[in-house]
Amino acid sequence: MMMEVYASTYERYLVGYKLTLNRNSNSEATELKSEEKSEDNVICTKLELQFRIHSAASSLRCVSTNGSVLACGSSDEAIYLYDVTSRRELGPVRFHSATVNCIDFFQKRLMVSGAEDGSVCVWDCSGLTFSLLKQFRLKKAVLSVSVEPTSGRVALTTDAGGYVKVWDLCSCVLAYSMPVKWKPHTVLWPPLLKSKSSSGNNETESKIDRFAILGDKILDVKSLNDGQTIASFKIDNCGLLTCAKFVTDKLLVVSTDAGHLILVSLEDNKTIELRNAHNSRIKGLSVQPNDEQLNKFTVFSGSSDGFIKVWTSDVAKEPLDLCFVTLVNVKCRITSLTSASIQE
């Protein structure tokens, strides 16, 4: 398996990079930048450009992938689709009547998109030709959407009215609505993660029992069963919070508009701040687990000045930390970022 990272940009470019390990001779290694070298100066990890596509009529605002298809939401009201394997455009799909703010996938079966006009669309993505299954509407602009990764039957949304809403995707009926005083802009589920059994012979998937809500200054983690708060963090000394991703069900990485990355541990109820991770506002985060070492993760971060950076974290080690690996400048203003593990 190899990792790829994709970024949408204000200049209408969609860019994709592959994270590669290049083995160099000693003479070649001495010419590498210091941040790109390994300790023995033989293995160099870098981001290698795979494609750079310019097809949207207006700026791209969000990007998401299920590992087979890339979907980019645009301010021209369309969702642009691309085949990850063949690197070819699949054409736009249109139903929203305003800027598409957010997109999320459930495996290779469903795509859910939300827009500035309050519309939420549920798409069949089982083939390369997407078809609209259902549509429902909120009173305010949809800011984020996240589909529960176990069954795909439940979706969470946040809207400009300051509500977190839980939807039954089978019937598109509102299950319940939760007003939040501090107006959240992002909601997210933890991913399905593999763990080894006590015998070490079998792997099991994690159970989803929580979700996170992110605002400008506050991160809350709620129980799925009763909606009660599992943990709450007020982070107000390093800029406004922009993005969040679960690393594990007990660890999150959060970014800010001041360019900082913050590890948030639910187990220890503490935050670990990495200042000056970027020189400008961080617009996108993505996390990929290591298939061979289940306690190791790769974190991708993208900022508005065009830089994508790669970090690694070993959650089994103390103290918790993010270790810088490499970077690339896409030379455009990044608006969103996602990643995937692709079969070579």
C-alpha cells in the first residue's frame, strides 16, 4: 500500500502527491535538504507529484475521497469527480444551487454533500457514474457533514445556525437536533481502526461510540449513546481552531489559523501544542494509519500559503509528539485536504 494526499485550491487546481521512499546513493543523499534525510542519509521520504488538474469553473472549496474516487466541491455549485486509479476526470454532478461546502463518503457506496443553500444530497457512488438518491434541506448553510463509518446509516451536520443535527440517511429524517452556544463549524466521527487481539493472531475493528464537535475555541467529544460530553477542551491561546481529525478514538490532532498543530489526548485529558508547524492558516488535515505498525500514523497538513507537510506519530511512545517528515509547495492557496492508502 502507498499513501497519497490530495489538495483542493482556490485557483481551481486539484493536486495529488504520492508519499515515496527513495533510496539514494551516499553521494546523492548529501545533496538532499536536511529535513528530507533519514538518519543514515540513504532513505529520503518525499511527496512526488502525480497529477495537477484544472477543470472547475470556480474555486474548489472541499475535497474528499473513498480511495477510488476524488470529489471536489466548488463555488460554482458543482461537485467534480476524478478517478484516482486512472487519473481521469469523470465529469461534474450538479444538484446544489450554491457553493458546495463539504463532502463525505461511506466506503464506496454513498457520498453525502452539503451546500451554502442548506441542501444535503445523498449520492449512490457504487459505480463511476454517481446518481442522486435523496435530498433534504436545512434552514441555514451546511458547514460540515460526517457519515458514521460502521453502517453508513447516520450522518452528522453542522450549520450556520449553530446546530449539530443527527440524520437517519435511510429515511432522511432528522433524529435529533442539538443547539450549541459557541457555534461549531466542524463535526466528525472517529475512523474504523484495526487492533490486534490479545493472542496477536487476529485483527478487530474499533467500535464507534463517540463523535467530536469543533468551534473557533472549543473541542467537545460527545457520547453517541446519550449525547453526554466525554471530554471538553477550551483552546484559546493559539489562534482560532480550523480543522480536527481523530488519530485514534482517544487522540485527535487539531489545527489553528496561526499555523499550530495540537495533539488532544482524551485519555490523559491534556493538549500538546506544536507551535509554528506552518507559517499561515492551516486549511486541511488528514490522518492515515500504518498498515504494518498499527500504533503508527501519518498526518498530512495543508496551509493557505500552499505548503503540504507530512508528520508521523507513534501513539505507543511517551511523550506524544508529531515528527516532521517532509514538505512540498503546491504554489496555490490550499482550501482543503484529504488522503488515502492506495493499492500499488
